[in-house]
Amino acid sequence: MSELVRIFILICLLSLSVFLHAETMAIGQFSKGDLSGWKEKIFDGKTVYKIKQLEDKSVLEAYSSNSASGLFKKV
């Protein structure tokens, strides 16, 4: 086996190891009714955001009328 092939296999195995040990990071907890840490950026008018129930699930609802804004969270 050539040295180049060995290096390639080693890189693949190291990459797989990093992938398998990666932690899961929860960005939003909308299903728990949690909007903590989220901030609103208003561009033109305000959008109303609220968590509501839809078919036994909590979802984030946005209502806007001639407005442009969004929610963001730094991770």
C-alpha cells in the first residue's frame, strides 16, 4: 500500500472519529415554549412571534403585516 493511500485512510479515520464524538447543540427549544436567548432584528415594522399549539405540537408562529423582521440567536 502506498504512503499516499495510508495517509488518506488515516485522514478519513480521524475525520470519522471527530464526527462520531461531536456533541449535539440545541439551538431552539420552541417545543418547550422557550424563546430565551432569541433576539429580534427589525428591518421595517415589527413581526409578532408567539409559540402556539398545532396538532399536538408547539410551533413558532410569526404574523406580519407590511413588516420585515426576524429572530436570531448567536451560537
